[in-house]
Amino acid sequence: MPADRGRAGHHEISIRGLKREYGIDRDRLRRLLVETLRTERAPDGELSVALVGDRTMQRINREYRNIDRSTDVLSFSYLDEPHSGGILGEIYVSPTVAQAQAKEAGCPFDEELARLCVHGALHILGYEHDTAPTRRKMLARQDRHVKRFFLEASS
């Protein structure tokens, strides 16, 4: 499936692998990510999002984190790379894992998918959740972005 690119402001978002049956509108997801980057004062540049199968996610997780299993989201930041060519980073999301997490949390699949994309974007911008205070800060920001996205949808 070819990459779908949309530009809004100075942030370009490319989304690959988003299927109609996921029930999330590509343009709205793009707007969510652009608004997240804008609100977080990200530098201008491109963010790439790929929804991938579990085997691909497991391979990436094994190659870059030495963890031999699939996961929900992986992100790679290029903000500190001198030759990144304006690429902010890449986000990989597993729809299969997202579906299981949505069911477990009792939330809609599209909400979990949006949450994982925002989570990856925040990691690219330098947010971490390795301590209780940093976890609270990151998750609060993540929830604020996702809630605004779903409030917009209900208006």
C-alpha cells in the first residue's frame, strides 16, 4: 500500500497500512498528529506512521530492542540526528495488539489506535515513562491530545 502524505502547517504526516476496517479516518488521524506536534512545539518536519503486522513488529522489536515479541507501538526519533533531512521520526503500531488492548481497556479500537500514535509521537519528541513522575506527565499529555481528538469527533 503506498504511503499517504498530507501536509498541514509545517508538519508532514505520512500514514501507511491504515485500512478502512480500522474505523479511523485518515485525515482526522493526520490532524490529531499535526495538532499534537504543533501543541508540543515540535520542529518542522515529517513524521511517518506505519501500521504493521505482528511478525513485522516482532522483527523490529527484536532488531532494535532485543525483545523477541510483538508490541503495541515502537518509535524512532531522528530529532538529534544531524543528517535526518527534516524527518522527525517513525512510529510503528500493531493493530492486532491495539485491538487486544482496546478490548481489555473497554475502549473503542479507533481510540486505542489514536492513543498509540500519539504515544509514539510523544516519545519522538523526547517524552519518556521510565519513572513515576515522567510516566504521569507523558500519559497526561497523551490523554489530553486523545480526548481533544474524540471531543472534536462528537461535536
